[in-house]
Amino acid sequence: MEDGSKVHSLKDSIKNKGLCNAAKIEYYINTILDWPGNSPDLNPIENVWRILKQRLRNRNPYGSWTLQELKEALIDIWNNKIIVQDFNKFIDSIPERICKVLARRGAQTPY
């Protein structure tokens, strides 16, 4: 899954490791790996995960959870603390996000 992050760049990692010459790399990338990007900028669930993490931190800022406590906290937050409006505001922002991605020609956006 690619999201525009430099760590996901096969082109850069192969060149930096010297595994192939530049011509082979360019051919491989341009002919075989010509996939559309997978942009988390357009995926509202990424924002929901952020809310979930923030609410976990609010409960226990030091993060010293047992596995059972963490499970119970996640279930409680998911069932009782994340509301439909949390989802809707991110879904409603998708048209603006699409415009920003298009304006940046597919590059990452501040979302």
C-alpha cells in the first residue's frame, strides 16, 4: 500500500542500495509498477483512528495499560465516545480533500 511516504519509494530504496542500474530501475518502475496512489489524505478512517488514539491518551496519558484494560478502553471509546458526527465531519470534508490532492497533483496534503 503506497501513501506517498518516502519510505515506500521502491525507486529510491533500490537506487540507494545499488541493486540495479538506473535504466533497469526506471523501466521496472514505469512499466510494471505503474499503480495509482493509495492516498490516506482521502480516507476519513485515518482521522477516526486519530480520535481513538487521542481519547485513549486522555484516559491514560502515560499509556501504562494491561492488555485487558486496553481492550476494554478501546471497546468503550468505540461504542460510547465516538459518535456519528465524528465520522460525518470527515466524510463531509472529502470534496475539499479531493480538490487539494488534485491541486497538488497527487502529492501529500496537510490532512
